[in-house]
Amino acid sequence: MTKEIALTATEMDAELGKNPSPESDVRPPLDDTPAMVDWLLRRYFVSRWDNDLVERLEMILKRDRVSNLLPEGKVFRNERKGVTVTAASQDGKTTMVIQVMKRLFGDSFTDTNCGEQIAYCRLRGDATVKSVCMDLCRTTDYHNFPSKFTRTEANELATHRLRQAGIKIIVMDEVHNLLGKNEPVNLFLKTLAQDGGGFCVILIGTPKVQEFVYQRSENIELAERYLDLPLLPFERAETIELIRGAIKSMTQDAAVDLAPSIQFDPYFADRIYDGCRGSYGRCMFLIANAVIRALEEGGDTVDIEDFRKIFELKYLHFNPENPFNLSDWASRAGAAVTDVGSGDETLLPPKSAKKPARKRGRPRKAAGESQ
């Protein structure tokens, strides 16, 4: 039996034993697009995947006296355990892991700098064990590498710098970029967790990483050190509910309304699901970016055109059939526009909440006014 789906970030904080303060997550300025996208996703990119990760963290991390998780791994026979999080590209695994770690521990780690106890490292396409170790050093603000630098020396330096910085958890992203080369990946991942001062390591990657760790007989020792977490796709009905909740909540938080082209379309959530081919991550990114586009256009409503344009720019390589084309919209749901009862009731506003729609687009400047 799964837990309640479509939880907000506040509800998930309660699930995780946290006591969030509303002031700690204030909405950024509406004209700060990257910050707004991150803010919306942080609040509503929440699903039972979060609970699946927390369950595994509960097995490998220490707790305080009141049973809250601590960002420090338990020691099992002089080594620590880790978790391998795998899913298809763009399914949302990185966003999920980062948000859960930040909600649990409030750590300040970023893409380029380690936090108080957590370091994050995104592996490059041409990653090697040596380059990963050097990137980990860079997260601790160390950049003075000798001209002749061996892989072993890089490994030792990274371990020293991370311990010196107080790091207890390492999150390694895009780990599949390290596989398939003549690199001692198995040994590298094992030694990170070994010895009394080892780290708890979270690996993020495509199913190629799961195959490497768990399906190769020569990696049996590695598999015993990392708990497996494949992010399996949700059932259609579950994803549709998550989509509906995200549309309603993101637009409310961004202070925009839903246009009739969305409110009265009984298939709108299905359009998003089918267009993104069931990819939960893509669905959430599409909704957030469509809401932001509406804000940037200067209007107070988000309509189907915002979704159509974002899909056209970002997702046609993934699915060449744009589910938001106006011709398709007219043929499938034209009759529903005149009948409120035919729309998606979860997206319809209360009658008392209806406001007169304002024109989309930025206000035009008067003649002679500077551009």
C-alpha cells in the first residue's frame, strides 16, 4: 500500500519529521525565471519516490535521540552503505534526490560547492576516476593541482579534502558517464565507503548503472554496499493525479489563472501525460515552464498555447507529435468549451473565485516612448 500521492513540499516535510517554516521558502521575484522554476519544482515535484528514497536512507544513516535522520552513515563492519538511484534520462531522479536531501538536512550544497556535510558532483561526459576526484576537490574550493598527478594521488587528495571539509555524504550524478571505459570504477566506488572514515555515497544514473552494479557477477561486493532504488514509472492514473495537482498548485502559487482552454478540456492532464510519454520528470518540468512562460508574456493566465510552445521548443525530439496543437484541440474538445460540466472539475475554479480575464502580453508603450 503506497502513501498518499501528490503531497506538497510542506506535507512531505511532515512525512520526513521536519518542521518547515513558511518564511524559509518565500516566493522569488516573478521576473527571476530560473529561481521561479526551481521554487515551483521544489514545492510540487513530490511523489512516493521521495518516500522510497527515505526508506533506504533510514537503513544506512544514523539518527539522533528523537529518531530524526542525521547526514552521517552508519558503520557496518568498518564501512558505510550507499544507495543507487536509477531511471531513464530526464525522468526527474536528480531533482528528487537533491530535494529530499535538502528537506531532510537543510544542507547548503550546490552544483559547484559542497555544503556543511554533503558534497554533490555531476560527472562529465568524458569522466574518469581521476577527473571525478579532481571535481570533488573543486567542491571544497581546492584548484591547485600539480601538473603531474596520478589517479591514486587524486583519489587520496579528494578523500583528504572531503574529510577536512566535514563531508559525510557524497552525491554522484550521471554515474553512467564513468562506465564503459578502462577505469577501475568498481574499486573506486568500494573504497569510497570503506575504512572507518568512509562516506555514505548516493549514486544517480541511468539503468546502465543498475546493470553495472547489480547484474555483473564480478561486482557482487559492490552490490552489497549499495541499496538498489530503480525509479519505476507510475501507473497512468497515479501520474494523472500528480499532474492535476501540480497544475492547480503551481498556477496558484505563481498567481496566474487557468484559461478556458485548460479548465474546460477534460483531456488536458492526459495531453501532458501522453506528450511526455508518461515521464513524471518531463511532465513536471513542462508544467513549471509553461507557467513561467505565461508570467514572462505579461499576462495573468496560462493557456494551452503556453504548453504548446514549450513542448515545441523542448520536447519534439522526444515525441514528434505535439499534443497541444490548436487544430487537435478544436477537434477533440471544442464542444466542451461551452459546457463547464464537461471540463476537468479538478481544474475549475470556485464560482466565487472567477475574475475577468485580462489581455495576454506586455502592455504596449505609448508612441514616442523610448524602447
